[in-house]
Amino acid sequence: MKTKFDYLAEINLLTELSAEDIAAIDALVPIMSYPANTIIYEPGDKIQQIFFLKRGRVQLFQVTPEGKQLTLTVLGDGNIFGETDLFATGAGSCYAKTVAPTLVCKMGKADLARFMEQRPRIALKLVEILSQEIRKLQALTTMLVLEDVKTRIGYLLLTLSDQFGQEEDQGWVRIDLKLTHQEVAHLIGATRESVSLVLSEFPADTVQTERGVIRVQPKRLENLLHD
């Protein structure tokens, strides 16, 4: 079985650290276990913590004044989320909810500040991660504003197959994340009805959906979106 040390070594932020660095973090951060469909925090909570996602799935979403849910991202193993005065990605203004049994470690503001002072490469890695998240948000915003539902769904499936894909025979990739049509709609800012219609229109040799399981042929799907 993997230890907390093993899980920490696989966190994207920490992969370039030495065993000594990982051991230092291991001593600072408690491990927390959450069942599926648990709210970890919500807007208005003064979290002042960074969460290291070791295993599981976490959905970051907002709720519009009209009550519509808009999913910003789904995070998998190795990601970080949360917010402090030192490290702000905007995740603190969202709901963070588990969509599968999840293990996380969390580090408070004081420990994070002290650790960054002692290990400057952590600060540099945080800047890199922030830049990546900003680029992702810009791409998401552009897609939601400019593209039609088919393109948005195709873009989403390619992204999820890259993040959570399990390779199968003959070029198929199974997305290891069960999603209802309503959840897909939340992810792209569309209605469930339009999502169901568009998914049914994708060629059967490119996208297959059954009981919440989605399988795609990434190369075919990418070519289809660029035609």
C-alpha cells in the first residue's frame, strides 16, 4: 500500500523536490479522507489552506445568482487547490466538492510561508502552476463564449481523456470519471437536453457513452472538431 510519503511524492507541485523536502512536508500536513459528494469548502469560508489532492476527484464549481451550477474544473490525483493570501488561484471563491472517495493533505498559511522561505524552488513552482491555471481559465472562457455546444463537448472530452483517460484496445480511451449528461452540461455551460442531443450525433466510432461511462477515440475526435 502507498504511504502518505508516496502520495506526496506524486503531487504535481512536489515532483521535483528531494526526499528530504517531501519528508518535511509529510511532517507538516495531516491526511484527510472524504467520501464522495462531500463539500470540502464553499464560498465565504476563510480557508487559508492549500490542499494537496493525493487520490480521488474534486470538482470546483460556482453557483450563479439564478441558481445555475457552473463547473470550472475537475481535479485528479496530483493536483493542488485551495487559497491563502500567499497563493491565490481563485479556487477559494468556489465550492470544492468530492466526486469520488478522496484523500487530501492540507497545509496552512504559516506553514506554507515558512516552507517557501526555506525552499525557494517551491515558490517558483507555484508561479508556474499559477501561470498554467490562468492559461486554462482563459482557454475555458474563450470556449464558453465563442464555441457551439458540439465544439465545447468535444473540447471537454479531449481534456478529460487526457487527464483521466485509461487506454483500451484499438485506440479507445475510457474516461475514468463517471458523468451524467447533466454533469457534462454543468461543465460546459449548456442544457442537459442539448448535451444529450449532441452526444447522440457523434459518430459511434468516435464517441461512445453508456451508463455514465464515456469512451473516445481522441485522434478521430480531434480531426472531427477541426473539419
